[in-house]
Amino acid sequence: MMQPTAGSSPAGRGVFEGELRAAAAELRRLKAEHGSPTGKEIAARATRGGRRLSESGISGTLKGRDLPGLDYYMTIVRVLLTYETGQIATRQHKDLAAWRERWQRLQALKEQAKIDRKAPDPFGLGSHPMAPSGGLAEQVVLAALRRGEYLQLLPTASATGGMWAVAFSPDGSLIATGHGAKTAQLWDTVTQQKAGDPLLGHTDVVCTVAFSPNGRLLATGSQDETVRLWDTASRTLVAAPLKGHGDSVTTVLFSADGRHLITVGRTIRLWDLAEVTQPRKAGKPWASSLTAQPALSSTGLLATGHPNGVAHLWDPMEQKKLGESLRGHAEEVSAVAFSPDGQLLATSSHDIQLWSVHSREMIHEPLNCEKDWVSTMSFSPDGRVLAAVSGHIEGEEVGDHVVRLWDTATWSEIEAPLGGHTGVVDAAAFSPDSRLYATGGYDGLLRFRILPSAPMS
């Protein structure tokens, strides 16, 4: 079979339609090579694999009339790849990566086509080869952002063994990521290139990363049950690995003054960083039965999620639970997040509930996530947006996770859910200026979305 390639032609008017037709022709060739099933037969096989497709949607994709979402597109490919065997191809099939790259390029061209259709062309240059490539292109991007459109850049990283954690440095110049390949990596935010060699030392998945408030330290936590502290300038360890967690370290959090580090394994532990080269355990571990990565507020409170829809608030310096528990979800709490001023707490499960930290009461009806499971969420630093990453999970079948955004002034959802990853996404972070939202998935991709600067309400 001829393998699809990412291609290298520039985006512009008409390019998307041409490549969409070419991709459809390859899908039809794949269909012919594996038994030429009808649309009805493809839909029936997809249903057996846990995904419902319509005959009209299948027809539109095979004829190049439209580009469906990634999961829809890849389901058609998975059905066709092994149709004659009576099975649907697994998500690990060796040919799927090339088809996924094809979809990603088509999606990027589709978004570019939208911009081209809407962008003003005051000089009548269009796609003329002598059109200015710098100033005009920047004006188009800025105009799109001011209209309130979201721009998704092509993936920055791939083949990382999965991306489990992401964090921006306090000044936004660096991004840290944690990987399934037992490494952490620093990236230059502007160039989206690796900033130095990988940080080596962990012996298992690196599943959490955090910068100190001054940006000089990076903490990484791993399934090897240790935390490591790195000097971000020299990329070297500043202390011996922090041990004693009894389980995978899922969260690392610096206090606002940088003098303490909170680490989370089976329980929560506090470290005194007065002498950074010799961190000291502060008190005993506390809190258990954790079902969500804890969050630390700007006022110094810690929020934890637990089974049976329970969330707790703590004074982490005193290791003391504060007040009554927050109870609202029918199932375990999957994520927690504080607003920048620390006055609001969001908790999630299959929906998102919003709580006043002061009164411990819900301030709004739950936000609908279409019964998807929320894996992570956060408020933008300017407080204008709440972002949540969610996906459908049913048994062993995991749907592609998407990003949902809400305007915190009205609690109305902004745009439709944003795709771009295959499978689970556990890593997400806002840049300090609230304009970039980065996501890292088990698919190994690091993606950036540029948020608009125009008011959203």
C-alpha cells in the first residue's frame, strides 16, 4: 500500500481541498485493497469496535467532501486496514502513525484556509509569490486573534514515549515536559525547539514537573518514587533525589515564596528548601486516598480530591484539614483547580463544579462535559478562562481527549471542544500571559493553542 506522507506544500486557498481529495483517494485505495466494504459494512464494523459512524459521514470522508474529527477519521482507517480479518485494527497498528500525520496536516490546512477566507487582502496580492511573507502574515494572525479565533500550531514534539507533564517557567521563556522515556526536557517557548539535552536520571516515567517561583529550579517527579531538583541554567541536579513517597510521585508544587516543596505519592509530603542542596522533610506525610493531583492556591491553601465525590481544603504548612468537606460529585473527584485570586475552587468528575472557598457553597450550576471524564483543568493566570481536558472512557476503550474552554465572566463555553491529540491527555498548562495553552498527550505530542486577546463576553 502507498503510505500517506505529511507533504510540504504551503498552506493557502485551494491547497486544503486538493490534499483532502488526495487523502480520500488513498482511503479508497485502502478500501479496495482490503475487500471493498460498503459504507454500511464499515459502520457495522466500527460499532463492534465501540465507535458509531454514519454511512453519510463515511461516504463524505471517502469522497473528500469533508474532514471529520481525528477519532472519526482514524476509526475509518482502523476498520479498513484489517477489514478482511473480521477485526478492527488496534490503536497500536504500525500503519496508523502515517495516517494520523496525514489528518494533522489536513487539519492545519483547514484552519489556514479559514484564515485565508476571512483575512483582508488590501493589496490584492492573494497568494502571489511576491507577497510579503512577514508583515502581512503577522497581520493576518493578529486579526484572527482579535476576532476571537483560536490558532492551533503543528505539534512541537513527537516520539517522546508519551508526554505526561508540562509546565511554563515563570517568565514563559521555557517549557518543561515529562516523558514516558524516563526523561524530562526543556523547550524554548518561542522557537519550540529543545533547550539543551534531556534531563536524565529517573528510572521510570516522569509524570510531574514544576518550576520554582524564581524559575531557577525545576522539580520532577516520577513513577520511580523519587523527586529530583534541577538547576535550570546548568541542567544539573542540585540535591540528592528526594525519597520516601512509597508510590509514584504524581504532583510537585512549590510554595509561593519558593521555600517549601509539596510532593505527592501515596500521601502528601512537605519539604523545607531553606537550604536547597539539602531539602529537609517537614512534619509527617498526610492525606490519603487521593484521586486527583492536588492544587495550591495563591493564598496558600491546598485542595485534594478523593473517592465518593469528596474534596478537602488544607493548610499545608500545618498539615491540617480546614472546615467541612466539599461534596457534590457522584463519583471520585478527578481534578481540582483554584482561580488566580484563590477565592474559587473548581472540582471535576464527569462535570465541573464551582465552589466559593470562603462559604464552601457552589456558586454556579455544574459545567457540562458531555459525561466525559475530566483528566486535568486549570484557570488562566488572568482568571478569564477555565480550561479542562476531557475524554470518553468506557471499559478499556478510551476516546481522544479534547480541550474545553469556559469564559469565567459568564460560564459559557467558548467554541466547540478542541481536538488534536490521540488518546489520553494528562498534561496541560497556561503560559504566564494567559495567551498560550499547551497540552501534552500519551501520543507523545506537545501542542500549543494561541488564545485570543479580544474580550470573550
